[in-house]
Amino acid sequence: MKLESPKVLVNNSQEYIFNALSDVKNFEKLMPDTIAKFEVLGDDIFNFGLKGMPEIKLRLKEGVPHSRVNLAAASDKLPFTLVADLNKVSDNSTEVQLFFDGEFNPMMAMMIKGPISKFIETLAENMNKL
């Protein structure tokens, strides 16, 4: 299942956004209002839970400096990746788009497509909070 967020223009440099997304503590600022739990477990991993959804651990994977940040589920139960593409618009503005890619059975995909779409849309919309 592949999903993508709308592109969002952020009033910060590409380098600033890359560095902010490379620090897992900053993901708490991006979370939706329905967040029930957020816990940093290490320099490259955090755990979060949304109301009515199971908790998910995300691990920061290797990215491409200043243009891409890669995250992946730390569990094999729900295998997926979340990638942030960062495109420089000017010295002080960056276009950000999130891409979700997960391998789920058709029934599971049907159940989670709506909530996951809304989740990545909210993460993208909250980029200006960094």
C-alpha cells in the first residue's frame, strides 16, 4: 500500500528541516491532537500511540543529507516505511512531502488506509511547527 501526503511549503531552509526531522524528539511536535502516547526510546527510535490505534515504534534509517529522511517500523508485525522528501524552494523555504509504503494483506490495508492517510496528512501539515 502506497500513500502520499499533499506537498507542504515550510518557511525554513532545507538543511534546517532535514536536521529537525533527523532528531526523533521533534516528531512529537508533528503528531495529531489524537496522540495518546509519545516516548523517545533512543537517539534513532521512538514509540507513539494514537487514540484507538496500536502503538507503533519508528526507527530513523539512513537518509540523504538535506533532501530525504527515512523512517521504518521497528517491528515486523506492521512492516512499513515513511519517507520525507525535502525540496529546496529558496534559501528559507522547503517543499515537504511524505510517502508511506507498507505491505499489508488486503483486509488490513482496507481498514488502515483512511487513518494512515489522515495521519501522514497531519504530519505534513504540522511541519511548520518544527
